[in-house]
Amino acid sequence: MGKNRLEAFSDGVIAIIITIMVLELKVPHGESIDALRPLAPVFLSYVLSFVYVGIYWNNHHHMLHACHKVTGPILWANLHFLFWLSIFPFATGWMGENHFAPIPSALYGVILLMAALAYWLLQHVIIASQGSNSLLKRAVGNDWKGRMSPIAYAIGSPLALWAPRISMVLYVLVALAWLIPDRRIEQVLPGQEP
């Protein structure tokens, strides 16, 4: 089975996720700059989640370019991944509305962890279906960021119950690590510049 429908569906779901998140940014009542101050936590949580969804979309895009065929297990693993991404708007809104309070920040970390594990599962299901010599297997290699991220989320989530600001710093640092361009997949695809 081809991958066009999987890509189109995933892109559509991710676009809807971003749209739902931005709808949480309510227009302030007032025309002064002071009217924006109460919205700062909501805006900051939106920015962080937008960056995370963007990182996942970018990496998902590259991962599917290294995939030659789509199987049933890939479809289900992709749906599992999209499920966890689809919870981002709820967690983002709850965390922002409550000014990064401990419980919402901890839940946000759990959802980051589950999305990371779902992405890892999707990656491994694709590798299993494409074979041990697949492009994706060669590209992933020593996936230090892929291993470091779930560990950081697993630490950050319970840490948020006692020190939510420290957990937020941890979540931001992981996002910043992923913002550094990762060209592993591009380098193994035929016709791509190293």
C-alpha cells in the first residue's frame, strides 16, 4: 500500500491540532498592553506546544520519506502517535490557564512522554516492515535525542509536582535540542545532499 493517504491524513490531523491550540488564545478585553499580561501563560504554553507539534510534524515528514510501503501495523502505530498529539491542545490549554500549576504541568509531561514513546513505536514498526537494511534503520543509527527525550519527560513530569518551573525548563531544553536540524534521514535518501 502507498503512503500518500497516510501522509495526507497525518498532515490534516496535525493542522487541526495546531488550529485547536491557537483557538485557546482568547482576545483580551481592553486595548492597553496591560490587557495582554493575563494571557502570557496561555501564549507561552501555546508557543511551547506549537514548537513540539512542529518538531513532530517535521520528523514525521522525514520518516515517511524513508518509508517505501505502508502496512496495517504502520497505520495503527501512526494512529496511536496521532492520538497522543491530539491531546496536546487540552494539556496546553489547561497548563496555560492555570499558570503552569503542578498538576497541569505534570500531565503535560506525561503527554510529552506518551507522544515520544508513540513516535518511537511508529519508527520501530516502520523499520520492522522495511527490513534491517532499510533507509530509516540506517538513518536512525545512534538516536541519542530519541532516547534522551522520554527520559527527560519521565523526570520532568513527577518533578512538576514539586518544582513546575524546573520541569518546564526541562521541557524547553528538550524542544531546543530537537530544533537543531537533524539531517540523518536526508543524508541517506537517494538524491539528497549530505
